[in-house]
Amino acid sequence: MQCNISARMRLVLVLVLVVVSGGAAQKLPTRDEGLFQMQVRDKALFHDSSVIPDGAEINGYLFRDTPKRYYFVVEEDNTPLSVTVTPCDAPLEWRLTLQELPEDSSGESSGEPEPLDQQKLQVTVDEGTELFSYKGNDVESYVASSSPSGLYQLELLSTEKDSNFQVYATTTPESDQPYPELPYDPRVDVTALGRTTVTLAWKPTPTGAQLRQPVQYCVVIGQEHNFKSLCAVEAKMGPDDAFMPAPKPGLDFSPFDFAHFGFPSERNDFGKDRHLAGRVPGNKGPRPRAAYTPRQRADIQKLCVGNKNIFTVSELKPDTQYYFDVFAVSTATNMSTAYVGTFARTKEEAKQKTLELKDGKVVDVFIKRKGSKFLRFAPVSSHQKVTFYLHSCLDTVQIQVRRDGKLVLSQNAEGVRQFQLRGKAKAKYLVRLRGSRKGASMLKILASTRPNKQPFPSLPEDTRIKAFDKLRTCDSVTVAWLGTQDRNKFCVYRREVAEGYGEEQRRREQNQCAGPEARKKSDKVLCKYFHSPNLQKAVTTETIRGLQPGKAYLLDVYAVGHGGHSVKYQSKLVKTRKFC
């Protein structure tokens, strides 16, 4: 027993030296040996010294681009190990490494223990063996059935913004099981849909149904996206989207520390039967879990519904898309597991009537996924031709035109298109617009019997923006785009984006109908006129200056027509050089 305590003490002393001392070895002050051994056994006391307690979930806070390290001690070889990291409100980068420590001396060996100074030197010089790494916003775990003894280092980094996270580590994962288990089908299903109600159903967690452990379900309703963890919900619902007040630079504490030193902590009203205090299975001591009282937001609701697995959400808005998430929460450990969320659009208030098109007036049209809209055009005078101008803002749409009941046009349209039809005295036109199967569609349409200038600017077939990699510098990028024979006004805008901004997010934001009026004035770079009688030479370049080194920017070019309507080229993601 004395040997085990000695090994534990040596690991902890090495850890304290690594965390506290960054340079030369320091002389340790004298201490009460009995008190120190008691503190070694009380793992909760080490939360503020970057040591992860065994079998407890801790909350942490990261400043942007400032890594933080935590340590976890495994005392014996062939020990199971599980480490779970939960990003709360931003994607995280984290990695787990095993630090090489000198072998411990015991009564069975004749060697003398190395001085602590030399032990600390070995730990700080050796970066350790990387066991696992991850980058993203999913709840991810490292699980090993047999791990060697030693000092494990967990390093976390947030590159987007200041962020919160949770970490749970244990050497007895089989007996602990603090997170409720998901059923074989973890999806949330929409079983009924109304104008103001949505009924949800999900399969019960085996933790509550089979293991008879106390579990309750919490339903989250949002209008932006699904959530992957309950702490992400609480972060979004907190003041200024913060899960907890940011600690001052140089300090690392949580509300648990205040409670430990005698300050009261507020209860988080997660439900009438929710127990914030409790002990993790295995009786490993109290969990240093913070209690928060999130501020409710109008676009996010959180409802805890007990142990029932069917729930009807009411008082929703008609024809509005909502995102639904379900979390199984263990009332014994207060830890939660997310089901696979879903989304649904409530039904329209009433069936829309056929819209009337007026000669020469642009009409905005929104079509839900796989939906259709009908428009009627009845010229007031005789006419020889009718021209339909169409600008599809997102995906391809289908346009069908019937003249006096006879089908005269049926085509798929993307971007800016115009269709000219032969006129007929007193003819009436019925236009059917069918949306995309991928998602909702937005478009602008105009019908005219007068041969005037079209409302939308003419565009080349290729609306991409090209960036010249060799012309990139630390503070500028050079781009080019194609024009047409018509003289158009082009406006260039820029916006700095996070490092993890990818093509998928760029496509989601690619709304060609969102014009410069929706942009910030600070995003504007310049506006200029350009055209060329020779299409082979209808290309223009521009150097965008005043950028920051090593930063990513989203560039947009808008072509503005004579009527003020604009069309956006395909956005371009560029990055300045970090070193010049």
C-alpha cells in the first residue's frame, strides 16, 4: 500500500512541477505530509491545477488560438481508459498523448529514485506518444481496454472563437457508464405535422428501459440548426451566447471552485425532478459540475418532458422550419446523450391563391422543397410577343407556361434566363414554377409585353471568380472574372471568415438574389463599370488590398443591372500568405 501511495505521489509531484514551473527547477516549500496525502486522495481538489479527476466531468473555457492542457494519471498498467471531449459552442482541436515517465523505485528493486528535477525535465522535453487526435464539433471519445500507466496529456485548442467545453475521463468505464446509452435506432421521428404543432417520437434509451436507471428526456426546439450536445444548447441560450462568464486571463476556474470555498451556486432549472448534485457510479466522489441558469432565447426552447418518448410541440408558427433535438439526461449523474435530431416545416396557414403578374414588375417567389407556385399573367392590350425574365437565386427550378390552357414552354432554369413567346390577342398565361428537390427555392420573375431593357444584368456562362495563387501576398489577393458585351456595373465585396470555413458552408450561403444592399458598408471594396465588344477579351482583374496575413476571406462580385437588380457571381474563398 505504501508503494502505491508513493507512486501516486511521485506522479502528482511531477505533474505539479510540469504545470506550475515552466523553466528551471524550483525548491519546494515545506508542507504537512499528512495533509498532502489527504489532498492527493481527494481528486476534486486538482481541478484548478489542470488535473482531470477520475470519473468526473469538468467544464473548461478556451480563449481563441490559446491552447490549454489537462493531465490525467493512470497508476497501473493494463488499465481501461476512456476520455470524452464535448465541444459546446465552437469546433475544437484536441489530442491525447502519453507522457513517458521514469520507472518507479520500490522495495523490489535496488535502484535509487531519480531526483524530481530530472523527472520534470524528462516530461517537459518529451512530447509524448500521440494516442488520438480530433478536429470538429462532434462529441468524440478515446476508448482503450488496456492502457499503460503514466501521465496522459490532453491538449485543446479553439481557432474560431472563445469557447466552452466539457471533459470526462475514467479508468472504470464499464462500471461508470455516466452517459445514457442510445437505442439501436437513435433517430428522432416526426409522426404528425400541423400548422402550429409537430409531434415527435423516439425510441427509449436502454439505460432507463432495461437498466432501470433514472433518465429523463429534454426536447430542444430551434430555428437555425440541430445541436450535438446539451452544453451547446446551454451555450447558445446563455447571455451573449456564452455558456459561462469568461474567466480573466491567467485564471482557470469554474463555479465548482466557488462552491468548494463556501460560495453558494445557483441551481439550473433543468426540470422539477432534476438532481444537480450527485455522485458518479462507483462512488468516486462529487462531480465538479457547474450549475448554470441559461437565459431563454426567443428562437430556442428547451422542454424537459420526464420519461415519456412521445411529445407534441405546440405554439409554433405556420410555414416555418424548425429543428428538433432530444437529449437523454441521467438524473443520477446529470450527464446527457444526444439523439440524432430532425427538422420539419410546419404547414402553411392557408393555401395560397394564384399570384397576379403585372406587366414589367418584378415579383419575388419562395417555393418550399418539392413545392410549386402558380402565377397568372393577363396583358391588358394586344401584343405580339411576351418575354418572361427569370432569376433563380439558389438551385435549378422548372418553369411551365400555358397560353389559354395549351402548354407552350417547359424548361429547367438556373441563374438568369429569359424566354420569349409569340403573343396572341386577349391571351392569358398561367405560369407554374416547381422548386428543387434538394431544398427550398427562391427566385425573381418578370413578365413583359414591351421590348424594353431587361431588369437583370446579362451574365457570362461562367460566373466563377478566379484567384491567382502566384499573386497572393500577406495583405492582398488578385482575382479575375468574365463580363459580357453589355456594359454592367460590378461591385466587389469581401468578408473575413473563420479558418474552418469550407465549401459546404459556402454553397449554403450562395443566394444569388441577396444583393449589395444586404452587405455591411465595411465589406465593400469597390464598384466599377466594365464590358468588351469582343467576348474573348471580356475579362477584368482586380487586386484587393488591406488584408491581414494568414487570414481567409470570402469574395463576392455583384453585377448590377439597369433596373437596380443585381446578380451575384459564385463566391470565392481565398487566403492570404502567412509569411512574406
